[in-house]
Amino acid sequence: MTMSMEIRLGDVVRLKKMHPCGSYEWVVVRLGADIGIRCLSCGRRVLLDRVVFERRVKALVSRGAKVDDMKE
């Protein structure tokens, strides 16, 4: 059994391979079965399968805001 990493909206991640624009850093903009990321340099948006995303992430640069549970 493998543990998946905790991913939040707004997380900034560094990928293993450079994007053609020269940037390594991406921000998470969509969560689900697919993870949506946006390049911080050129703004290109990409959808990756969760397993592929976790394999390509090299480091977590900064965390997005944690969403509190709805208590009302």
C-alpha cells in the first residue's frame, strides 16, 4: 500500500524536469483524480494524473492555505 502525498490548492511545487519556458515551479490549481497545475513563469496550465504528478514532484516549495472543515 502506498501513501499519497497531501496536496492543497495553492501549493507551489518544484518538478524534476524543466518546463520549456525555463521554470521548474508550478502552483496547484485543481484537485481530484487529476491534478491541475499552472506554470509560475509562463502561466501554462496542465492536467496530470495524480500518480504521474506525485512521481514528477521533486520538492514542495510552499504550502497553500489549509481549508477548515465547515462547522455550520
